[in-house]
Amino acid sequence: MSDNYKRELCGSENKLHAHERFSYAGNIQKLERFVCVCEDCDRVIHYGKAKIDGYEKEAKQQLKNVRGMSDEEIEEHTKNYFELWSKRSKKKWNVDFSIIKISSENPV
């Protein structure tokens, strides 16, 4: 979480959602970190789910508010993202969660 309990992407103080960030190299999908986002930014991150759940309008508005995107830019951005997601979804990944430390004092 960023300073003063604000969300990292938009600075909102609304309901917290944790979202994972991965890097991709070869056949390794590596968890790099978690980011704290508000509910509206979480809808943007999970745009396909937002669309299915009936929140596409809200997700688009958040992209406009936070990134200053036009409708045309949003369409291009989501098209490119879904193409990348589709490509990655077809691959068998070895997932690296080594960033998460497990200890007897703080079990996961």
C-alpha cells in the first residue's frame, strides 16, 4: 500500500484489493510483488470479468479518470491486452512464488 493508506494506482482511499504482479520469461511466471488497488482499479485490471459482471462502463470510466484514455485508446488497449492474455493462457507455465517467505512465525 502506498503512503497514507491510499491505493497505488489512483490514490483512492476506498476498499482495498490486493493484486499480484508477475513477470514472464521463457516458461517461468514469477510473482514479483503485490499492489494495493481500489475496487474500481481492480475492475480495470480484471476487465474481462468486469465486462461479464456488468461493470464494463465503470471500468472504462476508471481508465479515463486514472490514465486519461479516450474511448478509442481504451478499445485498442483492451484488444492488445486480451491478445496477450490469450497467448499467455495457452502456455504451460512453471510458477515461481519464491518472493513469499514462509516461516513458522508467520505461516501463509
